[in-house]
Amino acid sequence: QVQLVESGGRLVQAGGSLRLSCAASGRTFSSYVMGWFRQAPGKEREFVGTINWSGGSTYYVDSVKGRFTISRDNAKNTMYLQMNSLKPEDTAVYYCAADYSSTWPQRSLREYDYWGQGTQVTVSS
């Protein structure tokens, strides 16, 4: 069992930057593949990116490549999402998720076992 808590979401202007955090507690954080997802109003939750157990590899959806960076600090049981050059279409509730898996990358919501409560990111034009 692992508990996840996101933080860092807020209102930001287009072109700005924001860093989200996902703090984990419970079982060994480094045993989990971690991912970020987002859900805009009226839309399905979508995959943003994922990071492997050590943090040495990341994978992103095309729409955020070159703008978003996922990292993790296993000593602090925390994952991060650095978001640069934000666009209004990035507005969504952002969720972190954990997958106790031996396979990476994991892009499907169904693969993830644990979820945070979400943090709202709003990008104004």
C-alpha cells in the first residue's frame, strides 16, 4: 500500500512554469513505476508521462515533450513534474500514480495501482 499526495498546482499565465510534487508514503517508493496523468473538464483522464524505478528513464506524451520533465528523489519519496512553456490547453487536474510493476513504461491508467487526489493547474491566456 502507498499513499500519494500531490501539491503545487495553481493559476499561472501562459508561457509560465510550475513544478508539481507527489509525496509518497507507505511501501518502498523505489519499487514503484510512477506516472503523471491529467484530466481537463469534460474530458477523460489522460497520460502525461512516466518515470522508471531509479529515475534514469522517462517517457512523455507527444503534447508535452520538450516542455515537461519528470524526476524523482527516492531518498525523499517524492516525484516531480516540472512544467515549462505552459499553454491554456494544459489546464487540468493533475494526478500522480504508482504502479508496483516489473514493466516500464506504463501508459495506461489501468496499469496503475495507487492514485493521489489531484492538484488543479490552471493556465490563463
